[in-house]
Amino acid sequence: LTKMFFEGRTQKAGKHIKAFASEVLSAIELLHLFVLVVLPDNVLVEHVKLFHLMVDIVSVLTLGDGALKYAQKLDDLLADHHELFTKLHASCARNC
């Protein structure tokens, strides 16, 4: 990803990012590394948990046909992510 990847990729504050799927997958990996290496353990605890859930979901989905054996795990991850997302981003969850 370029140094200025996130700049100019959104139309307005609060709107979704515009990028190719491969760019988003790369961004998730890089942001995950940032979360693991840079953020202290006591910062944004619930948001970090939400991010880790997303990383786990994407990890399963990128397995292709291999994801089938993790269907129940994926269902649990999606439910946990949904619950925490609606708790942390209630206004977005209602308006998105």
C-alpha cells in the first residue's frame, strides 16, 4: 500500500472506503500488525477486540473451499462481531 493509501479514498466523513478488494485485504493485514505491535494492551480494548474478530473472519473467508470446515466457527465470529459492532457503533449500525 502507498503511504497515503487512506487519503482520498472516502467521499465524506463516516462513509465507506473506496478500494479494490485486494487493497482492503492488504490494509487489514497492515492495520493488524499495527494493532499487535504499536498499540498498548490497555488502549481501545473493545475496538481492538472488534478488529481481531474482523481479522479472524477474513482469515476464514480467504480459505476458499477450506472455510467449509470452519462454518460454525465463522457463524460464531460473525455473531460476536455483529454484537460488539452494534454496541460500539450504534448510530452507524442503524444508519448504514
